[in-house]
Amino acid sequence: MPRDAVLLFIDATTLRWLPPLRSAWGFRGEQVVVKITGRNAKRVLFGAINPRTGHRLVLRRLRQRQEDFQAFLRHLRQHYPGRPLWLLLDKAPCHDAVHSQQLAARLGVVLLWLPKQCPELNAMDQLFKDLKRLIAANRQYRTIDEEAHHAEHWILALTARQALRKAILLRRFLATYLDRAINRSQIL
């Protein structure tokens, strides 16, 4: 990896207007009433974190399709112009799509694939896990956009140190894994 390259973990998460109910309380012996509606709007947050600096970028989209991922690639390129960009990511269909890989190559973005079924290896996934626990679960916002705004604000308001603490794996394991992944990965 070139010395001036920017290494980022990236992932996406879906926020739903009707949140997951992880806990509730009620009087003993009485049925708890949970109000729901027939519609469940959603927003997708694409996010990136630099494991060296803790710098984060977030992009809100309506869906998680290849066009949305491609918009996120362009967003990342705009924030890191002229520097090599290396992304650690899973093989979600929007990431693995031919047009997404072609765009990454045109933008000079190197895609490094994380192993399947290993969300614990993706630092951004760990940050999203905490976000859902603290911001999205057990409460309903007036609108889905209000929820997405709070989620974006939560991610970006963390200090670099807080973000790294919440998101990063054991440093020794991460360093070892990154060295192996970079040396033997399939690079676009």
C-alpha cells in the first residue's frame, strides 16, 4: 500500500422508521401495548472510518443499490482527491456489482474484500452496531429523516478517539489481518 494512501473501512446500515424493540417495561400482569403502523419507511447510511485517524464520512440514501454505493464512491473520492484510496468492505451485492467495480477502477479506488460472514472484522459495522443500539432501538422518531439525521449526527459528533474505541478491533489482530489482506488480496 502506498505511503500516502487512505485506508477506510466502509459499510452501510438500514434505519427503519419502526425501530427494533429491544426492551420495554409494563406493569406486572398487564399486556404491554406496542403501537405500529402498516408502513415502515427506511433510509440507508453508507459510512466510512479511517482506522488510523478515526475520521468518518457518512452519506444518506433511500436504498442500498449499486447506484447508491457508486454515489458513495464518488463522495469518498471528492473528500480524498489525488490520494490513493483503499477500501476494506464486504461483498454485499451493491459492492460486488460489475458496474460498481468498474467505477472504483476508474476512480482509482482499490477494493479489498473482507471474508464472508465476518462483520466483526469491519470497524464501520461495529460503529453501526453501537449506533443502532443507542440511537435507533426502542424509540420512534417523528419521521424517518429525523431518525437518519440523528444517526448521522451521532456518528460525526463522536471524537476520533471515541469512534476508534467503539469501532476498531484489537489493534494487534487488525494490524496482522490488514498486512495479510493487503499482501494477498484481489485488487481492482
